[in-house]
Amino acid sequence: FRQDQQSLARLVERELKRVSLRLDQLSRHHHHQSHTPSPHDDLRQHTGPNEQCEVPMDPAYPVCAEKVEFLRVRWHSDPCYAFYGVDGTTCSILTYLSQIEDFCPPRGSNRSTLPWHQKPHAYTEKVEIRTTLSPLYEVISNNSGPAINFIRSRVKRMSERWIQAGLRMRQSSNKPVSTQMRVLLYPGALAGSVGQRFEAMVDTGGPLGELVQWADFSACLTILGHNLTLSTSQHQLHSLIGAAPGRGSCPIQRPLTFDLIYTDYHGLAHLQGAMGLAFLHYRCRFRILDSFGTEPAFNLGRYAHSHGYKTLWGSWSLQPLQYMTMFPHTPDNSFLGFVIEETVREKVREEELEPDTYRKDRIAVVYGKQDYMWQGKSEYVGMISEELETHATVYQPPGHASNLPSFITNHGLLTQERFLQLLRRAKVFVGLGFPYEGPAPIEAIALGCVFLQPRFDPPHSSNNNDFYKGKPTTRQISSQHPYAERFIGKPHVWTVDVTNRTDVQEAVRAILRTEVKPFTPREFTCEGMLERVHGYIAHQNFCSKSVPTWPPESALRVHLGPLGQSCVSVCQQSSHVCEPALFHHLNSPAAFTR
């Protein structure tokens, strides 16, 4: 299984290297020139063989001649050029470069708007909170595969909670009022060759955190009343965005019909490979589901390259808030999150919700579905098993002997319902150090488990850890789940030195002496996610050149911190959060004379 993951990582690396080269070329040569809108002629017109055309020397179009020479040599390299009428003649090339791209001046009196710049028909239907997920089931039914089956199953299990949250939001005095958005959901990790590898791991203990997030986010958008399209096919993506036939060198054929496109890094690469220049024009509409976050230093290509921050995952030059994370790692990105699944609690008998029933069986469940996650952890798990009956849910391939210690009761891979039932009985959920920052520990805490996890000393980062190496972040990971350690903490979360027997034993004994009630952070409830996502859709507009107006200036609290301390740490000390959208109120000399 680990070989499968490494093979998938190498495949992704090759794809991102190819896309990175194309993105560099696109950014280097892009030149935006606006034209006065007017009705335009047929964009595929051909010119006669005897027509003579000269390349104009217009200082407003400095790369026109360079582009003409490029297409004279390379117009055969992509069928999209012929699709748009290029036949190798100078006239056809100039027509293309003035009417489909904007590298050359308009020919004659034809000063038309580029076809993919035109505004589509206005869509002004007001959003209405829904109390059904039927539109989502219809959207999901157009896709298939193990990952989609997982998403569908999760949405159905949690449907009643989403519907009830929608009803409460509809009845509240601050229910949202905004325009219905046309939204495309494109989980690129499920498409193409990468998608085939990912799908193969879904039923064998592969990573499911991203699928949890896609499931919850799609349900959230449906309840909020938006118009969804979901695709996991590159071919269908090309059709949905109006890509020209070929290899993606040319702009799309028509204006983008989606107000927002939610995708991941893989999907961003697929969009870039299909949209030509239109990718730069429409990138303000993209939102990237990015579990571990992208820091600004990695985001701007030139800065990243000149300051040693260039990785295969960064350099897309988006606004940092367009990256949406699993947990609130940094205020530079938008925290999207997910919803904790608690369906098992809702089905228990009423008397079981009395305080006495928070007492658990004396068992521990170990967090780690693959053999390799247990390597080097036998002694640590052994210490826990001295006090607690210890269970596992490790995938066991048919015909393979178990490598787990003999004192472990292994259930194999469980359905989500059975896994939650096991957590409902368990006193402790044991982290092995990997996987990092997943949803399972938060779900365990919501079911009354105590999460026991390893402390990392020194902290894990891209400098010393293969998993984080190459990721667009310099974060220092102090434990397996920094959010749980920092924002939840004791008595629900204990972080220990797993190499120190005394530290582990004292923690386990203290946990056994403590009665811990289930705890669900509001940000991981249906209501919390609905409020958060509505706020983003209503207020985040990265296509506008004006300064942000949300949060309002009235929310600003100014604190002067010690030299060298970050905005995040200074604000946290005063129980506030650092908010980059408010920085423009302070970026002036006048702000420092108050």
C-alpha cells in the first residue's frame, strides 16, 4: 500500500512539473489589452491565399511579432489553432491573435470583445435555504466509482442533520440573503490517471479526509440553495468550460458560465491545461480545497523562485484566501473545514444520554488503517495495552498474515457506522503519529473519546519530514494533530513523548481517572459550516479590484506586539484572530500615529 502511495506521489509530481512549465510560459507572455465592446464577426474566418498581411508594429502590443513567429512555426502543435481558423498564413495568424487572443491589434474596423471575455446572460435568482438534499443526489448520480460512492453514502447518513440545520437557519433572524451561484465542483484528484490510482485506494484503507470534506461541502452548498454541478471527468470538464478541441493552448470558446469553481491542486492543473489565456482571466473565480494550506511566499511564482520557496504545488499567483483548508492552520488561507459525524449518538436510547453513560469501556482504538503506520510503534502501543484492551481497524489484504502485535484485536476495515460504534465504546483514541491532521480524532472526541497523540520534538516540517517536503508551507508541526492540541487540549486531548514510558503511563492513568464528556467544536457542526461557507460566498470577491469590506472595520482591534512576534500569536494572546482582510486599514502612516 505504501508503494501505491509513493507511486501516486511520483505521478502527481510529473503532472505538476509539466503544468508548472506551461504556467511559467503563460504568465511570462501574457499581455492584457482591453477593446471597446462591439458586435464581432465570425471568429473562424479564413483568409484567401493571395491576401497580403503585414505584422503591425504597435507599441500597445509589444509581443505581437513574437507571437506571429511562434505560431508560424508551432500552429500544427495543437489542433485548437486550426479549430480557430489558423492555417499557417500571416493573415490567419493575425486574425487569431487579435480576435481570439489579444496579443495583436484589431484588424481594420473590427474592434470586438474577445469571445471568452463577454459577459454571459445575467443570473439573478435569489438564494433560498433548502430543506432537502434531492438536488445533490441528482448531481452525484451522474458520477460513479468508489470515491463517489463514499461521498454519496456520507451525505445520506448525515442528511437529517443537514436538513435540520437548514430549517434552523431558515427560521433565524439572520438568514442569508444573496444571489444563487452557479458552482462547479471538480475534485481533480479523482480524475485522469491520478484519479484511477486514488480510487484504487479508497476501499483498502486509503486517505479519506479529502472525500469527507468534499461530501460535507457539497451538502452545505446544496442546503444554502446554490446551483451545483459535480464532475470527476477531465473530458466532461472540457465540455463544461467550453474548451477548444486540442491540447489546451488556446482560450476557451465562450465566457465561463460558472460563478465559482471549487477544485484541488490537481484540478487546477487540469483547468490550466484546458483554458489557455482564459485561465488567467478567470482564476479569480477558482477556490482550491487544500488540506494543509499554501503560504503567500509559495504562492507568487517570481517571489517563490527568487527566495527559495518554489515547489511543484505553489506559484499559481492566486489570492491566498482562495486556498481553503481542512483546519484553521493560518489566517492567510480560508478555513473550510468539515462536519463531525455523530449519527450513532442520535440513534441511542434516551436514557443512554444521561451523564452516567459517559463512562466508557476500558478499551483503546488505535488510529492507523495501514500496517506501515505501526512501524516502530509496538512499544508505545504496548504501554497502552497494559492498561486498556487495545483494538485496531487495519486493512488486511486477503491471504496476508497480520504484522500487528499479538495483543491487538484487529477488526479490519470497518464501515463508517461500525467504526463510530466502536469509538462510542472506547475510552481512548490512540494516535501513532501518522496520518497528520485528519478528521478522525475530532470525530472521536465528539463521541467522548480522549485523543492520545505523539508530541514531535523537533517539530515536523518540510525541512525534516518526507510527507511535508515540497508542500507550500513552512509550518512547524508540533504533534500529529496541532489543531486538537492547541484549540481543544485537555482533558479531551493529551500530547505525550511516546519514547518516555513514564510520560505515556501517567497520561493513560490520568485519562482513566477522568470522566470526559463528548465535545464538538461549533466550527465542525452543520450550523458552523453553513454560516462560514455563506460568509465566504457572500463576501469574498477576488475579481473586484476594490479593497475588502468584510469583515467590517468595526471588527478591527489593534494590538502592538513585541518585535518578532507574528500577528497570529499576538492576536491569540488577547483572544482574537489575525485577519489579513483588515490589514489595509493599517497599511498607512496615519494608522501608526493614532
